[in-house]
Amino acid sequence: MLDRTLRLSKENYIDGIRNGDKIVLSRSISIFESDKESDKQLAREILEEILPYTGKSYRIGITGVPGVGKSTFINKIGEEILNSGHKLAILAVDPSSSSSKGSILGDKIRMSSLASKKNVFIRPSPTSNSLGGIAKKSREVMLLCEAAGYDVILVETTGVGQSEVAVNDMVDFFLLLLLAGAGDEVQGIKRGIMEIADFVLISKADGDNLEAAKNTTKVFEHALHFFSPKNTFHSTEVLECSSISGHNISKVWQSVKKSFTNKQLRKWMLNRRKNQLVQWMNDYLEETILEKFYQKPEMKKQIDLKKTQVFEGKKSPYLAAEELLDIIP
């Protein structure tokens, strides 16, 4: 059995990625997700080498509240994508167990019909308490998949509030799945996300629920008139669909593809990617500063002391934090 803890040379990883080797790609992703200092250095070297081979995919985010049917939808639209001659990578982010930090839902099981196909790569990753409902290294994993030749990248998020903003900062096109007949108390993320969604899909539009889905579609089409457009080149579409019957699934994919071939919209997307790179730098900088702050032995000791003082009511959280900031070298 292959020992996944053993490391290949940087060149072997790069060659394997460029040749579309799924095993090497998976092992490369594990390096990027590792907390070992040696793996972090190796990951940075791999990333620099593969960057020239990235940026040529359709980057599509998919979100919605738990239970809306995101994975089933991806399974169905994935078939349409493959039939269009594309190679598909799915970054399916699972909620994490708070104790083991491992994935709970198991997307390869939920997308079983896609998982075995040659031109599909599925990577379920635990959020591991990462803010925003996307995995900590989702951006890097996306670039690795692009370098491996996958020209459509689907990023499924957990749909837990911040996830929409987080995934919007790393993709070109954003799909929001909603349920017909669910009240605002169930779809609490709805209002904020409507402003950044490129496509609103009313899912599970089949059987007795079809008529309700069509009515909900009309409601959201009307609601969109009260929101400013995301850009002047594309109007947010609303459509009901079913991942069971296949109703409108092909229409959804064709509409998404059409958006990517719009010259003005494509130019806007490319400029957006440049801004996303700057955001990526800022996020990495903040993450690294915090990491180094907490790793310094003298800081760990002081942090533990301040925690005790706050716990015992001897200092306010604000004052304790200010005193820690004052001793930063």
C-alpha cells in the first residue's frame, strides 16, 4: 500500500500534476493542507512552478443552505459539463467534526456517479474551523487542479453565512441554490447573497413541488429589481431546476457557458481575478502574522497569563488584548 506520508521530489510533484496524475495531484493537495513547516516550504515551491499553467478554467462557486441539494445538483450538472468535453474538478468542502477535524458528509459518496469518471477529480476537504465555510487552502487547490488540466472548477461551500463572501472572492461565477416555499427564517443568508449571485436556482422543482418552484422563481425575479446589478454586463438570472428529473439543468449550464464567452463580461472577470490575487495576498499576510504571533514562545506564555487574568476577572478582555499588543516586538 502506498505510504502517503512519504514525500516525492518537487520535480516529481510538478510533473505528476502537469500530466494529470490524480494520485500525485491528491498527494500534492495533502502537502498544501499540511501544517508541517517542511511541507509549507515545499508547497510554496510547487505553487511558484505551476502558476504559469493556471488561470484557464471556468471558476464557479455553488452555495445554498444545508439540505437544498447542492451535491445532487453538482452530480447532475457535472454530467452536462463532461458531455460538453470539459475536464471537471470539484472542490467539495465538508463541515468539520469539532473533535477530529475530519469531514462529516463525504462528498465522494454523494457524487458517486461522477467520482468514477476519467475526467473528474473530486476533493472533499474539511473546513477545519476555517472561517467562511471554505477550506483553508481552497485557492491553492484550485490552482493545482487548473495546472493538472481541469478547465471547469466547481467550489461547493457549506452554506453557513460567511461562505458566500469567501467563495465569491475566489471564483468568476456564483450560483445560489434556494428552496421553494422556505421562509426567510430558513434561508437567512438570502438577502446579502442576492447582491453577489450571478444565477439563482430554485431547486427540487419536480413532482408536487414544481408549481411552487415556478411561483418562487417569479418572486425572486421581481425581488432582483430592488438590488443593484453585480456588473453592467450580466443580469442575474432566476430559474427553477430539478436534479432528479433533470429539468432545466442543461439550460443552466448553457447559460453559464454563454456568460464566459461574453467578451465584455470576460474582460471584467479577468480584472476581477487580479483583485482576487491582491485579496489572496492580504489574507495570507494576515494569516501568517497571526500564526507567527501565537507561535513565539514568549508570546504563548504571556497569552496564557492574560487568559487566566481575564478568566479570573482581574482584567477586561480589551485591556488584556491591548497589553499583548504592546509587547509585540
